[in-house]
Amino acid sequence: MPYPDETLLFHPTPPADGALEVVFAFPNEYSVGITSLGYQVVWATLARRADVSVSRLFTDRGDPLPLRPDLLGFSLSWELDYSNVLTLLESLDIPVHAAERGDEHPLVFGGGPVLTANPEPFAAFFDLVLLGDGETLIDDFLDQMVALKAARRPEKLLALAQVPGVYVPSLYHVTYDGPEGPVATITPKQADVPPRVPKQTYRGNVLSTSTVVTPRAAWENIFMVEVVRSCPEMCRFCLASYLTLPFRPASLEGSLIPAIERGLQVTDRIGLLGASVTQHPEFDALLDYLNQPQFDHVRLSIASVRTNTVNAKLAETLTRHDTRSITIAIESGSERVRQIVNKKLATAEIEQAAINAKAGGLSAMKLYGMAGIPGETMDDLEQTAALMVHLKKAAPGLRLTLGCSTFVPKAHTPFQWCGVNRDAEKRLKYLQKQLRPKGIDFRPESYSWSVIQALISRGDRRLTPLLERARHYGDSLGSYKRAFKDLRGQLPPLAFYVHQDWELNQPLPWDHLAGPLPKETLQKHWATAFSGE
């Protein structure tokens, strides 16, 4: 059921007698969860089915819940939200570990980018993990669940493991090369369990759009439109590109324009989403459509855009639609480092983007950079600082911000074998010292958070007890280090997961989960990155 301040853009179907009872949760506050396009779309998919009765749950509010749900699902978009998953399970009197649940408990499933990339640190908490795009996977999964409604728990899990994209962690056995060594093998426990679980990829050209608009969303009253999925650039560290391949643009006439027209019936704020929105092959035509006089009142928000697509027309369009700032990702001021990460971008193009932004009426530009990229030297970092200073002179009056994170290795990317640079925190402080006195706003991401993110990103099942301990100690890097001390000898040290460069032939915790590209292809991309070093 919608809340009083929600406007629905779909028609829920009243559940039939005996419908599957599903609780679909987002492990954060409502304002955060309802701003997730993925959460919105899956909830609407559930609510449109007559054989499903769905209730929503957030950490601060929720619908009336069924006494005996058949399914409890979580959409996980941020690694540290795992703590809220456990809190919600406890509040519902559901055992935190799947192995301790019986027929009286719902099957607990999870999805979203965190779990699709590497679910292994959280494997003990979920009966099922849905890997990949939900467009066909959700319905295939629910069809099987409806058919199995009266079955016992083990029978359900075995049958669901046959659905492509449905991963049942308890049906796989993991061995290690000693308590502190890497993963050795990952094998099915039964012959009829698939040895590898394929991520599901939706290949259509009608992409996701908002199913609800509300003033209580983190982006107030916004209607979101997915313009593209994945990214053709394939920067070698980028999960958003590699995990979601291939690059798919939405149909302009069949998806984007009809969606925007629907959204404008209920709000005047439109958000264009995607990893590389301006690389839609008909993006110029989309701008022409939005620049019609009847849309002058529309507020337009746009995700990060490719730097060399920032032209005067784009800047003028954004200015006309009440946007004063634009965001680009440059990764580094060094062309050498950009070549390592496959960022096909010349320094002159960055300068031109700033000039075009200012000429088009924008007042601010945010650039995203990264410290500690594999192969980076201090000379490269100095070039980043010098570039920012140069941009300030090239586009006087344009307010510049450099948001800078630490490189974090991500599963299913060529840089999954690379560790976090131990000097990255010093490098962030160097940039801060160089830029802030020059009047450039420098916003570093927490180095400690990057370490925790890397730990979870490259973690295996041995992290489960560590995550549970750290949760009780508090959400800080010190809490994780304390938990590692408690469990010394039972799992590898922190440095193994976070800082160590892994061997290319080393078994990975997610080797049994097939991403878009084979491991051999990722190894070739890794080799290409460093072939000039």
C-alpha cells in the first residue's frame, strides 16, 4: 500500500487468496530506500502480481507485516547496511544465520549491486541471493516460489538453485589453503547443483523508471529515468561498467520520452540516471526534446557525465532547467594514469569541459578523482593538483570541487587483483594541502571507509564472524581491527584482503559466480593496463 505522501505511477494488483506473503525491505531509512530506483522497480514488480502480497519495510517505517511471511527480501546498495539487515532480522525474530532457520521461517533473499558483485562475506545471512538484473530474474524466481509454496525448506532451496541467477550459498562447499591462506576450492555439495551461477543480464532497450514519487525521498519529488545501463568506457577499476555489461541505451521514442511524459504528469523534477548518460547515441535529440518551451519549468538533474561531452548546449540546457553544477570523473590529472585505468580522456578535453561549463552559464563543476590508483606515483598526484589549479585559471569564476576517493578493488573488474595503496591516506592529505589554500574545494572520502569497503569487496565466508563482532564494536576501522585480533589464526589478516596484490592464478571467493566477462578476459585487461609500465 502507498503511504499518504506517495504518488504511484503504476497500478498495484489486489492479491488473490493464498498469495505468496512477501516482505521487501531496504536496510536503511525510508528517505534513502525510496530514492533507490532498483528498490522502487522490484517493489512495483511484486505489487503488480496477483499471486504475491507484498509489504515494505525500512529501518524507520514499514507496512503492516504478515505474521508468517513466505519470503523476506533485502535490496543492498551499500556494504555497511549489512548491519541493518541483521538488526531487521532480529526485530522479526528470524535467526540471523540461514543454517538456523526452519520451515516456520521465511526464505531470506537479497539482491542489489553489493550482493551481485560478491555475496560471500554475507553468504551465511541469506538463504538465496539474486544475481543481476531483475527484469526477468524476479518473475522467474517468484514463479518457482509460488509453485513450491507448500514444499519443505530443503526442497525449495534445491529447486530454486536451478533458476538461472538464483544462488543458494548453503549448497556450496568452500575450502581454504590453510586458515590464513586464500580460497582453494568452491564446489557444489550435490550433483544437481550448478557448479557456476550465471549473473542475469536484461538486454532490452526499455530501461527502469520511477514507480513512485514522494517529497520524503532524499531527492525530493524526483522522477528518475534510466537513460543507459553500464558504460562503454570500461575503466579498469569500475564495477558500474564491468558488472553490468554490455552497454545498453534506452530507446528514445520507446522508453525515454514516454517515461518523461508520465513523470511530468506528477512532478516537475526529472533525474536522468546512468553511468555515462551523455553517451546515449541520441542524447542530443533528448536535449532538444527537453528544451521545448513547454518544459521551461522542469528542473533537470543529471548523473555524472563523460568529460568530452560537456559542450555549450549541455551546459545551457542544464542552466535553463535550474541546474547550476555538473559532475565529471577524471580519476587523475596524469594522462599516464588515465591510460593505466583505460580512461580515454585527454587533459585538453578536461580544460575544454570547464570552459564550456562556464560559457554555458553553469556556476560550479565537481570533478571526481582517485588516490592510490595502481601504478600511480607522487609525480602523477602532483599533476592532479596542478590540473585543478590550471582549471581555476582557464575558467575563472567557475567554482571547482575535487571529490577524491581511495582506489578500492572490486570483484569482476581487471583490478580485482590489486590491493589498496598503503600510502593513499597520505596522498589524500597531500592533495588537500595543495588545493584548499588555492580556493579549490577538496572533499576526500574517508580512507578508513575505503579500507572497510575493500575488505568486504574482496572478502570470503571467513569474514562472517568478523562482521558480526565489528557490528557490536561499532562502525569504525578500529572495530574491524579489534575483531581481527579476536579471530587471529582463524582467518587471514586484514592486509591479505585489503592491501595485498593477489596472484592472477589464485582462486577468488567469487569464482563460482559468473560475471559478464570470463576471468581470462579480465586477466588480459589487467595485463594491458600495465604493459607500458
